[in-house]
Amino acid sequence: MPYPWRMTPRVRIHRVLRVFRTLLRAAATALLVPLLLFEEWGWLPLAALAARLARLPVWARLEDRLRRLPPWGALLAFFVPVLLLLPVKVLALFLFSHGHAASGVSVLVLAKLAGTAVVARIFQLVEGPLMRIPWFARWYPRWKAWKDGVLNLVRESRPWRLVRVINRSLHKGWRRLRGV
């Protein structure tokens, strides 16, 4: 490796940018992990909860229409709940700014639960049409592989395993206390 003073400015800039990209990627991953863990934990149960709404005639018709959407309509339907939650998040910020932290957190948590339930269910309904969009079909498997890799790293980490052991022991103790 040449000494830094022997490198051309272009090579130095390239190396600095590579280090910056690596640091930025690590920071983004660290910020995304809690969100990914929540999504992973809630995706299937909340989608199942939203699927129960399909027993209602209005929701059943809506789900039928979602299943029959063309690819770009499916993409729009997938992102509509995200856009509809923006005013709710603004409301939470308003509550925070006026000293109502508990109310703001409650609004954010409820919005996240409802949003995850709706988005998960919509994704289950429109995954087929979405996969017919070339860029989505190319990038979704990459996203999924990256997300699964990050979550596997978290699950294999020592703190995660320690929390799972503590959780299991608390659960066993609770069952013994109840006599089950």
C-alpha cells in the first residue's frame, strides 16, 4: 500500500469516501435494527389480526379489489398507509412540543401498530403484482436477505441471547407460580 503522501488526490478521496460509506452504512444499520426487530415481531401477528377484518363484507370487497390490482396500483396501495400515517406522526410531534410526552408516545405506538398491521396485510395481498415490477422484483429479495442477515446477527449476539435466557426463566417461574 502506498504512503498517503504518494497517493493521488483522486485515490485519497476515493478512500475517504469508502470509509465514510462504511461508517454511514453502520450507523444506518444501528438505527434500523430496533425498527426491523419491531417489524419482524409484529408483521405476521398483526397481519393475521388485520386479516380478521376480512370477515366484514366491506373489508372483504376491499381485499378482493386489492388482489386484482395491476402492479403499479399495488405499489400505490402499498404506500398509501405510509402516507396516511404522516398526519398522525405530525400530531404526535405536536403533542411532544406541547409537553404531552405520554400522549405523543401513545399516538406513535398506536400508529406504528396499526400501520404495521395494515401494511403487512396489504403486502400479503399484493405481493404477486409487486413482484411483476422489475425493479421491485430485483431489490426486494436483496432487501429481505440484508434484513434477515442483520436480524440473524442481532439474534446471535450475546445480549440478545442473555435476554432470551432471562425471559425463559421468568416465564418458567411465572408458570410455576401459577401452578400450570
